[in-house]
Amino acid sequence: MIEVSFSDEIVRHCPAIQVGVVSAQVVNCATSDALWDEIEQQCQRISETYELLAINQRPAIAATRRLYKALGKDPGRYRVASEQLCRRIIRGLGLYRLTTLIDVVNLVSIASGYPISGLDADRIEGPLMEMGVGRAGEVYHGIGRGELNIEGMPVYRDALGGIATPTSDEERTKFTLDTTHVQICINAFGEEMPLCQAVDWMVQLLSRYAQATDVETKIVKR
């Protein structure tokens, strides 16, 4: 497991921060019908429970948005990933069916409200990833988004630079069909689903659908 830590600046603005970390060896593949059925059940629950304008009031999403505002970032322009997914569901657009690893992360994210960083651990440089705050001019390529302005945004960095934010992970460490070792960070800036429950569920899904072995988990606090 790659160690996770927080900068003083993040802790100062969000003293309640917790991150549930899951590390495992996995097999990635096309998403099975059984996994997709679970996702569709959660999509149905969300569409029946929330209205579009109420999604940003979910506790986990609202807490992340508050942190963005405290750091000077507009959460309406740079939406939290879990909020983006839930908005698609409520607008009737549905989710893209991608690969097992991506869809497992998306399932836990929409159900819990937490933005989740799903990373190929073999592409992370060094033994540590620290969450800090994005700086002006910092180069960052969001997955499918091109260059992303991460100034004022919470960002995980490894020895080479930024690899994940609550809005979008970085191209360099994204899941591919070749991914065999994952580091998944369930980012709780404020609690909604009990974080230990979200971690346990993530492990269950990885075991069921991605043949997870050598599983390690940890909850990191400030």
C-alpha cells in the first residue's frame, strides 16, 4: 500500500478529513452483467430519491463543495465527480458502461456520495501520495478533459506531480485493461455513508468482480 498523507493547508480547511484506502491485486475486464445490474439498481434509487438541484446537498458532496469554496475554487464550474455522476443519472443520461474497475469505483461513489480516486498503483511514483492544494500553472491532465486548472483544488501528488482530484483523476495513473494493482482512495471531507462501510463494500465488489487478492485497507485521518 502506498502511504497517504495530508498537507497542513488541507487539514486547516477540513479538519474532519478522512480517506479510506484500498490496495489490491486485481484483474480488469469488461463490466459483467451482474455488476451492471447493481449499478442500475443504484441509479434507480438515486433517480427516485433526489431532484437535480438537491444533489449538491448530499452530505459528502456538500462537504467537498465547501472545501472547494474555502480554497477559492468554484464547485459549480469544477463539479465534484460524485456530483457529476449523480446529475447524469437524474437527468436521464445514465452512466457509461466502461470496465470493471472504473464501474466498481463509480458504483461506490454514487451510492456513498464520496469522490473516489481510483489509481493504477504501478503508475504512482514513490512510496507516498500527499493531498495538498493545486497551484497556479500546475500541469494536470484530467481523464478525458485535457488540461485541467487545478489551482485551489484538493490534489493528490506523488513524486512526479498531481495524480488525482475530487473532480477528475489524472491520465497518467488512470485504470486501463492492463491495470493489475490498484490504490483506491475514498475521500471523505464530510461523512455520509460510514467510511468503514464504504471501504468494506469496495473490497467486496473488487473480490466479486475483479478477482482481488492481497487486499489491504486503511482509514487515514488527519
